[in-house]
Amino acid sequence: MDGSFEPIERAPAYMKVFRAIEEKISSGALKDGAHLPTEADLCAQFGVTRSTVREGLRLLEQAGLIVRGPAKKFFIKRPAASDIAAAASKSFALGGVTFSEVWDALATMYPEAARLAAMRLSKARIGELEKSGDALKAARDDDHEATVEGAVAFFQLIAKGLDNRVMLAMLQSLNLMIGESLRHVIARAPKAKDRILDAQRKLVEAFKARDGDVAADWMTKHIADLKRGYEVAKVDMDAAIL
């Protein structure tokens, strides 16, 4: 057995600046909205050159952890759930996530999300779900993009109503892929809009009744209907969705 080790690569100074500030943000020592010291102050505190500080700040800005404000000041911006979701969705797209993978995730996560929603959705959020359904119902049957948007909006409202930032980020990234998935299906699936509206109506009824079992059951049926849509549209389940 070879007991030797490879030399440890030394991190560049700008990466150390990035990690030091990132750690302060992650730990909460630097609060959302707080401004960073000036470049000159950071140079003095870290004992590095201005170009090193600027490169570290550039990486933090790219990571969405800071934003440039007036007078060239940088402010802390902790990522929102929507930012995390968008980044995750982009990563999935670059990774070539497939229809099969998206459907598996939907079938696993959303029935339990619906069960939880039946317990947690406020009356106001349920009202928003009803309005979303009304808007979809009013859309033209041949307006397939409106059907996609209506279906995704319904899922988004459920995710937002769970009052859980981790689940919100996870479900929102999945919702972005639901939209792309449906665009391949809606135009070729018969009465897709009517079936979506029927499932949404049943889910809203379950949410109003605070019946988690019925909500989970109807969400399972709703997701299964998407799978049938894939089959009708002759979608290759192993193909990349985005």
C-alpha cells in the first residue's frame, strides 16, 4: 500500500479573502444588508494587495453573497430561496437532468408537500390558489403557454405556503423544471388544461378541509397524469429535459 501523499495545493490569497468573508456571512457575523469595509480597510485587515481584495470581492459578487451599492460600497446579500432554486435549476440543466429524473422527484416530494400544505396553508394562500385556478380557467384552450404558467403557478403557491425555506428552495427548483417538462407535453396531451384544473380543484378542496391524506392522494394522481402525458406525447424519458 502506497503511504505517500500528494503536495497540498496552496489556495490563492484572493480565495482566502473570499472564504474568510463567506464564513462571516454564513455564520451570521455579517448580517444581511450590512456593508463591508472599504477596499482599503480590507487590504489593511487581510494584509494583502488591493487587486487580491478585488478578486475576492468579485467571487463573492458572482456567488450572489454581496451586491454593489452606492459609493462603490458592497452590501451583504444572503441568497433568497428563489436565488438558490434558480442556481440549482441551472446546475440541473447543465447536468442534463432527464424527464424520468424530474418525474421521480415530483412523485416523491410533492404528495408529501401537499399533505403538509393541508396543515399549513393559510386561508389567504388557499384564496390565491383559487384565483390562480380562475385565471387558468379563463385562458384560451389553445393558449398552451398559459396552461403551463397556470400549472407552475399553482405549484409555486403551494411551495411558498409551507413556511419552510429549505423546502421552498427545493420545490421551487423543481417547479422550474416542471414548466419545461410541461412545454413538451401540453400541446399534444388531450384536454390537458381540463385535467389540470380538475386536479387543482380537488387539491384546493382538500386544503380547505385540512385533509392531508386526500391532498396527498390527489397530488399523487396529478403527478401520475403528467406521466401519462409523457407517454401520449411519446417523450423519451431518458432525454434531457432542459
